[in-house]
Amino acid sequence: MKRFKDRDLTSKITFIITCILILPTTIIGAFYYYINYNSLLEEADHSLQKEFASISSNMEDNLDKAENVMSEIAYSQELLYFLDEQNHLSEREIKIFLDDIQTKLMLKMKMI
């Protein structure tokens, strides 16, 4: 404080004006930062919720497609024949059956 009293009038006025200008600027800057920070958080939350809904919808659609294809394969006569232990299939028959199922799966997934 003694140092402040020893200064000339222009230094005192400059110091006081600087303090007067810095305080409101700091308050306004802090307020602006707080408003923008909250705005960005809300925007990010909204964006994440929208993205989550989109991903959830895509997952449900894909699961429905897979369920439809699997139910069709599960009721096919070839699968029942393939899974029956009493039927002894050759390697060639197994390969043909698996290739046929893969082809059907790919075609069904493209069509759906």
C-alpha cells in the first residue's frame, strides 16, 4: 500500500482504470465460458442420444433380418436331413449343403 501512495497521479489512475476494466471483463468472460460450456454439453448430449437411437434402430433391424433368415433355415428340410445323425453324409454332400446355406444367407440378407 505504501508503494501505491508513492506513485504519481497518472500511475494511480492507470492502475485504478485497469482494475476497473479487468474485473467486469473477467466476470463477463467467466459467464460467457459457462454459457458456452453448458450449450456444448447439451448439444453433445443431444447428438449422442440421436446417434444412440440410430444405432439401436439399426441393431434391431439387423437382428430382425437375422431372425427371419435363421427361422427360414431352421425349418428347411435340408437342415433337418443334415442334422439327423442317422444320415451319413459324405464330405462332398456336407460341402454342397454348407455352400447352399451360405448362398441362401447372402441372398436373403441382400434382399432384406
